[in-house]
Amino acid sequence: MKDILIQSLAPVAATLISTLATLALYEVRKFIAARTKNENVNAAMTRITETVQTTVDHLTQTVAMSLKEKSETGKLTRSQGKVLKQDAMKTVLKQLPEETVKAAGLAVNSIQSLIGAKVEQAVLKQKAALPVRIGAAIDTVSDPS
């Protein structure tokens, strides 16, 4: 009786174990895919941020400084700022690989809005750092040691 019971339950147990193993592998694949997707999105965001920062730095050192020097007030006009922002956004989009844009697109609704916000953030970061640089230079010059 015991042998008959084992013989009848063995195929059921094997099927059950096989099914559970398949489900476990499916969940592992889903987890790996989600993690890979998140890593790709994070890498894309990092690359976009770095590209924006480099572009804003370049435009600041070249075009913006030139425009400020020619200005009576020493500052950019609102329209000049808008043009520079658009130039920065176009430059960033040209420099980014398509897969970076696609990966970032998984996390945001508009890549244009993301880049625009990052350009503004980079400009504000530069403005915030400017007095520190000037102050550090003054401290260095005035410190006799």
C-alpha cells in the first residue's frame, strides 16, 4: 500500500517541484530585468547631468561671457538667457546617444523638460558657486602665509 502511494505521488511531486522551479526562475528573471532597467535609467540620468554640466560650462566660458562683456549692465538679458538655454538643450540632445535618451524616457514624460530643468539647475549651481570662487581667490591673495 505504501509503495503504491509513493508510486502515485512521485509524478505529482515531480510536476509540483518543476512548476515551482519554473515560477521561481520567472520571478528571478523579472527581478533582474527590473534591476537592469533601473540601472540603465540611473546611468542615463547621470550621463545627461554630466553632459548638461559640461555644455553649460562651455557656453558660460564662451558665449555668455562674451555677451556679458558687450552688455552695458554686465548681465544677460532675459531673451539672451532664453536663447542660451535653447542652444544648451540642442547641444545636449545632439551629444547624447539614442539609447541614453530612450533609457531616460522610461523615467520621465518629456526628455526636453528634463534637459531644460537640468540646464537651469546647472546655471543656478554656477551662480551659487561664483561668490565662493571669488571669495576663495580673495582669501588666497590676502593671506600672506
